[in-house]
Amino acid sequence: MKTVIIGTSGHIDLALGVRDRAHGVGFVGIAPGSADEDAKAFYIDQLEATLIPWYDDWRTMLDREKPDLAVVAPFFHLQSAVARACLERGIHVFVEKPMATSLEDLARLRAAHAAGRAKLCPMLAYRYHPEFQAARRAVEEGLVGEPLLLTAQKSYKLGVRHPMYTRRATYGGTIPWVAIHAIDWLWWFTGGGLVEVTGAHTTKGNRDHAELESSGACFYRLANGGSASVNFDFFRPAAAPGHGDDRLRVAGDLGVVEVMNGEAVLATHDAAPRKLEREEPRAMFLEFVRHIETGSPMRVSAGEAFAVSEVALKSREAADRGSSVRLR
């Protein structure tokens, strides 16, 4: 399966990091997503020795290499257009999130996907983290009862970000970039039961990153009468271990399951808290390759990917407006 990389502004390590196990997959080219994306430095440092060809223009690369699969991670505001161009050529797409930074671009991408036979997978990789899968399995098995209160956290170190992050027009916002993971957890654990959102965010404390939202929160009403919330920030201290602090708590009438520090812990009315058994880690990119080859299911379908992306963009709208937005 001939594979190319377009852009290096996202988590292309999800693909490159497992290329030694991606049997039948050959990387045949890499190009920046735009002329102003400095992907060449990454290429020289990480890939030049592998003899993967460099292209200055991704369209030329697609014309010449005629790949089967594209790993798409340009500047965020370009992702939907690049992914759409690949789909229209019949090229499968493994795309960074957010898949689009506007509802209009998301609709265009959805239409391109529906019109063809190429498959699409977003880099919502937390569904493949063993601790989140263990918690999901506990909820699916009814161990906490009906989930009625879900609280999720995404906290990252800020550091010094590329200028792309400093403008909404190119970045898209912290909700579609960071909080979307937590939104995906809520969607996944409730079976898509999010019906309304209110939210707030701020640029205060963003350490001279202009329009980048430093923190915020979203509150969701659930179809079953319950509620859920997401809080997100770039305030994780530089000295803290690890880049992120991801947490999820799902409470139901029978018990609670919590994900924190890489573990899932279940507590019920009938048993003391216990760590849940975790599966062997699975690579999302390899699952996508298998999905293309055999049709085997992914943990996040293309339909779910579009739905979660839409919720993230409408959550950003709610935070911008300071009012509620219906999700369905």
C-alpha cells in the first residue's frame, strides 16, 4: 500500500512510529501542506536517511506517486481541503484532527467522503489507549449502571507554540484541537447522547500566544437526562511529568469508573475500588490499514468522526457566543 505524508504539523508519529510493523505499507513521499509550513527540517532530521522522497508540493507528489493512502497533517485550517482532495482522487485518508475548522468545510469534506469509496480515519487515538478501552468496556458491561454524570479533563503544557497556533483563522481553536479528545470520550461512552452544549473559554494567561484560548469548559445535556462536562487548559506546569494530564470520570447509579494516570479504576456499591485489566496496546494506524484491506471495524467510524467534529465546532460556537447550542 503506497503511502504519502502531507504536512508535519500533527501527530504523524501515529503512522511513522509503527511503520516497522505496517507490513505491506511503503512510504513513498513526504511534502509540506503549504509553502509556509517548515516540514523540511523535520524531514532532514527524521526521514532523509530512510530514502523517503521529498516533494516541495503535495499535489505533484500525488500526481507522480499515485498513492493508496495519505497521512494528512498540514496547518489545521488546511486539513479539510487536503483531505478532500485526496478523497476525490480515491486516496484513503488518515487525518489529524480537527478534520475541519469550520462547519462549512466539514460539510464539504463529508460530501467528498460520501461521494467516493475511499476510507477516512481521524487521529482520535485515545480510543486505542488501553485505560480508556478498559473503562469503556466496564460501562458497556453495565458495571456502573446508566451513565448519568461524565466529567472529562484535558490539560497540556503550553511551551512556545508555532505562530500557526496564535490565530483562530489558522489554528481553529483549543476546543477543536485539544478538547475534541474529551468530547470524543463523552460521545463514545454515551453512544452519541449529547444533545445541547454551553461553554466558555478565554485567551487570558496564554503567555503571548495572541488568539490561542488558554482554558475553558463545556457543559453538555445528555439524551437520558444526565449531564457531562469537559474542562481544558494549557496550564500544566513545565516541571510536571509528561505533557498532558488526561482524566475521565463516569458515574452511574451502580458505580463509578475513573481514568487517570494511565489507569482505569472501578468502584461499585458492591465492591471496593479495583484497577481494571488493560488490553495490549493497539496502534490506530495499523487498525486503519487493516480496515482498508479487509473491512474490519474501527473503534471510531467515519460517521462518528464527522459527528464528533461537528460537536466540537458547535461547542466552540457556544463558547464564542456564551449561549447554548443544540446538537440534535
